[in-house]
Amino acid sequence: MPDTGSIRILIAEDDDNARHLLVELLNSMGHVVVAEVTGGHDAIEAAKDVVPDVVLLDVHMPDGSGIEAAEQIAAQVPGVAVVLFSGDQTLSLTEREVTATAAIAFLPKPTPPRVLDSTLRLAVSRAREITNAKKDAAAARGALENRKTIERAKGILMRRTGSSEQEAYRILQRTSQDRSVPMVEIARAVLASEPGLQENAKEK
């Protein structure tokens, strides 16, 4: 979905009139309301079902607050932007709630249409940035672990064959190419074949 395109939105608002007006407003902006619910529990289930771009949650709902629903959605549907809104001008979030809900924005009721539109677009963009950053971090951690595994396998081959570091690397590389599997898989096989290595790993 391009930045200027429509956003798929789940609305959780227990006030029927307010919810209908909000749906009409969002539709008029070109967005798509993929689900509308009246409670926090339904918001969690709907978010898991339709996986929207944004969940717009009223903080106060009869079957549990939007805060609790936001926490569950953040935990169970990662990557979805959470935007909280409330007509309670005295409401403030604790540091724990901010962290647990992963809410990207907090809007007052009523919110001017342009502010609502901009906030939703920014929330989607920010959620994608966070998701991509987490993926990049996970990939970097995986690459580091793979390099460590290959280095350990090289050390074992050097000891077993009397080869140099470069020669040990070439053994892994050639075996990887011959078997059409990633080099790290060959390295893991080398480690698994090392006497006593599995027992040491279990003890740790």
C-alpha cells in the first residue's frame, strides 16, 4: 500500500453514534474500515482475524479498557499500528502502559479530520519502520551466530586435518556447494560430529 493510498482500519468504539460517524469520516477520506467492534475482547479477536494496518481503540470500553486490548494486540498481532483515543481530557498513560500497548499515538475526542488522517498515516509508517528494524536486528543476530558456528567448524577442521584457516574454509565452501546446502548447515554438521561437544552444550 503506498503512503498516499487507503489504510485498513479496525475501529473499537462502544458508542454506536460515535462509531458510525467515525466510519463515515474514514470512508470519506478514502480509507477502508475492515472491522468495527464495541469492546476490547472483540477488538483483540478481530485484529487477529483481519490483521488491519491500524487499530483505533477507545480507551474506555465496557468489557475492559482499550489499554488492556492494546496490550494483547501488541503481543499477538505484531506489526499492527495501535492508536488510542479518548474523550477523557484528564487521562494519562503510565510508563508501563505506554511500553506494553506499543501505542504509536494518543488522540483526543473529537479529533479534527486532517489530524486524524495524518496521525493514522504516520502511525502506519512508524509501525512499519519498527517492524523492519526488528527484522533487521533479528537478521543481524542470526548472521552473527552463523559466523560463530562457521568459525568453530573451521577450528575443528584445522585441528583434524592440519589445514590452514583458508583451507578449512574452502572445505566447508566446497562441501556446501556439492551438497547444495548453506555453509552454516555444513558447519553445524561438523560441530555435531565433534566428540563431547553435544554433552558440553547440554551442560551449558
